[in-house]
Amino acid sequence: MDQETETMCRVNRILHHPLWQGAMTQIEESEQNRVFCKHDLVHLLDTARLAYIENLEEGLGFGKELIYAAALLHDIGRGLEYTQGISHDEASCALAAAILPDTGFGEAESAQILQAISSHRSDGCQLEPDLPGLLYRGDKGSRNCFYCKQQDHCKWSEEKKNKEIKG
């Protein structure tokens, strides 16, 4: 096994975890007719990659697995939001709390990831140089509003919409 594969072992366990796969299937089924941004694997990976790039550029020092785990888990509660009315950040935390120990994340790392997931919608963390801030910016930055055909019907405020590519 090469070093890159070895360092992402726990993240790959998330992808193969039955709870994660079930949650993603539920989201896909719930969003099949959605015209706005979807909460699919593309979104989760875009969020991870943007957060990780910022982490590297700013020298914040967060581990790649920590960032990718938070990104892969931050929206997995969407299906429960659609079907049971539970806020997706709350539902995502509950699912992530069950998945993280099974995939090899310890208590301290899990606490960081759960904190990031629970606050990824909070405007209060948008400028912070921490994991919740990275996740917030990666999540919002992953949306290509400038190219969206539904831009005029989107519920996002004009201030939140990504009208251009940012570096």
C-alpha cells in the first residue's frame, strides 16, 4: 500500500460504512428531482478539496483525513431532514458519531469533526482559521452559482451566492 492510500485509510472506511452508504442513497432518492445544488459525493469531495487547499495555503496544519472526514459527513443527515424534519446538521452529527469510531477516529478527532459538522452552517465561523471555518468555506465555496441555471430562484441571499471563482 502506498503512503497516500495508507493516510486516507480511515476516510475510505467512511465511504464503505453501511450507515454512510445508506444515508447517501436516501439523499440521492430524495434529491432526484431537485433543481438546485445537490448534496451528492461531488459536493462532499469539492467541499473537502477546497477546505484542504485552504488549509495548505494558510498553513493551518489540519490533517487531510480530518478535513476529508468532516466534509464527507457534514451533509449525510439531509435525508433525515427531508423525511423526518430533523435539521441536517443535527442528523449529520448523530450519524457521524456512529460512523467515526467504526472507522478508526479517536475521541479527540471525532469531537473536532462533530464540532465542525454541527457549526458548518453558522455564519459565526465563516472567518475562523479552524476546522469549522474551513468546512464552512469549503461547503459554501463548492457551489458554482455563477453557472447555475436556477440562480434566480435560489433561496440563498445574494451575498452568499458565488458569483465568481475565488482563489
